Amino acid sequence: MKLRTLRIHDLELPLVSPFTTSFMTQTHKRCFLIEAQVETEDGRSVTGWGENVALDRPFYSAEHLDGAAEVVMRWLAPVLAEREDLNPERVSSLLSHVIGQPMAKASMEMAILDAALRSQDRSFHDYLGAVRTTVPSGVSVGIQESTVETVRVIGRYVDEGYARIKLKIQPGADIAPVAAVRKEFGDDLLFQVDANAAYTLADATTLAKLDDYGLLLIEQPLGEADLRQHSLLRSTLRTPICLDESIDSPEAAADAIAFGAVDIINIKPGRVGGYLAARKIHDLAVANGIAVWCGGMLETGLGRAANAALAALDGFTLPGDISGSDRFFAEDITTTTIRMHDGIVDVPLGPGMGIEVDRAKVERYRTRLQEVPLP
């Protein structure tokens, strides 16, 4: 394939309700889509789409949205455009001279992969070797203004039938809401918490109190660089430790496993450099007896569809953050809406990422369109 044109669509989609974590509150989802038009060996023109999941500020990771777009335009797209024999499996190695920037790289790889699969009339699900056509659907609940409100919001998702509940926590908003949720919904509720690196080892006594509530896991309690500290904390807790921000590559996953810092890994394709790196982490974890699940970054239906296909791999044994699009958006930017039913999400099985981008909706929520100059 040959990359002929590239466009970046900056989007801003209103959320149905504010989403609060330990590091920020979002009322809108800002992201950009990459539209890559490629020419195949037989002269056909095919369009692929990629989604960038970086936040608009560097609070979750070192990357941020505007910076990721600049990296794509100045350093990633020109390299790929020079190739006459471009294919998705080579994207990562071609871009390896650019240090870091996994979310920028992931969005480029996704667009090229989508185009390549569409040119073959092949689904991402088939390409990955996924074994299921449905995946259990978990939902992520932000920090609420009160414990009463936490119980009310979670009760709505329990009534809707989500397979698993994840609650964001932070110091001062942790033990009380967790205890209230367990009291209200009982021990059979699949329930986990996510700290987004809000604690330190000095909080070990507080975190140990969560052991009383039978949680599936506690996600990223300490800082992203704190593998040694996570290993020490893991030896003091009964609740399994899951790492998120710490796992930004297959190499980081291997280190976390070797250091004994992790029981479970949350695999977010954008955070680890793309879906092909995500599959490597899946394979590594399975080989080492580490459970994995697919995390989310409030993706649009495009990224949500790709995440569902990834989560259909055999090693994803825990419910992921693959909720219906209507969990976050009143209107998504795809022609069909991903919906949760009976605690599951159907994996889209169409060509490419399995779902079609609705150009009219993209234009409705677009704040900027950038044509990327290519050599």
C-alpha cells in the first residue's frame, strides 16, 4: 500500500454526564480521528480510520491531544508516506525512532490497519484470531459528589444489566463509597475500583481496608513508575493489584511481571502503542498466568468497536470497560451504535474495525479539520 492523503478531524462530543477521576473532570470528549487514504497494489483507493485517545491535558499520561496531533503531522505521517510497501505490521518499527508517543503511534497504526483490512474485505476480529463474537460489558463510574449519589448511579447501571462495575476512587472518597455499594448490592456484584495512581505507599493501611469488600481488583493504586512500590504493596494486600498507567508497552508489562508487581493487567491499546502491541501483551500475560482485561478511554464507536474485537481474544477473562456508546454519548459518530444488552456487547464483524464512520456526524462535532502535507 501507499499512503496518499491524511486528514485529522478534531472532535468535541458532549458527555451525557460529567465523568470525574482522581485527576480531572470531563464534560466533553475531545479527540481526533485520522482519515488515511491509501492506494493498494492493484490501484484501488481505500480509506482507513484511526482514533487518538490522548486527553486534552497531560494528566493521565505524558501525551496530550494537541501534541499527539503535531507528532502525527510532523514526524509520523511523513515517514509512512515515504513507503511504497506500507503494511500495518511494519508501522511500529518504522516509527520506532520517535521516542515514546504511544497514543500518536497507535492512532496511525489503527488507520493503516483499518485501510489494509478493508482492502481485503476482512474484519479486525478475524485478523486478530478472536474466539468470541460477544464480550462481557463492564461500566466505569466516576467519583460522585456523595456516597448516596454513588449508590444511586451504580444502581442504575446494575438495573441496566452491566456485567461488572468499576468505581473511581481517591483519598477521602474510597472506603465509605465502597462499603455503601457492597451493603446495597451484596457480595455477588462484580465490583472493582480504580485509583488512577492517586495513592502512595504511605496509604497502605487505608488500601488494606478495601480487602474487607471482596473486590475483583484495585487498579493502579500507586504512581505509574512505582513498580517496586507496587510489588511491596502487593505483598500486604489480599485484593489483587491491576496495573494500568504503568503498562505503556510490552516491555513494561514484562518488567511488571518479572518484578512481581502485578496480578492483573488492564490493556488499553492507545496507551501501549496500538492494537498489535496490545495483542503482544495479551500473549505475554497468558504465557505467565496473568489475567487481562480491555480498558477504555471514553472511545467513540470506532475505538469501542476495535476494543470489543480485542477483548474477544481468548486470554481476556475479565469483563472490560466496553460499555454501550450511550453510556457516554447521546450521539456517537458511527452509523450504528454499540449497545450493551444482557450484560454483553456484540463485536462488530464488518470490514476493517467492523463499524462505519458517519461523516455527517463527524462534521457536526468537528472543531477543526487539518490536511496533513505528505511528501
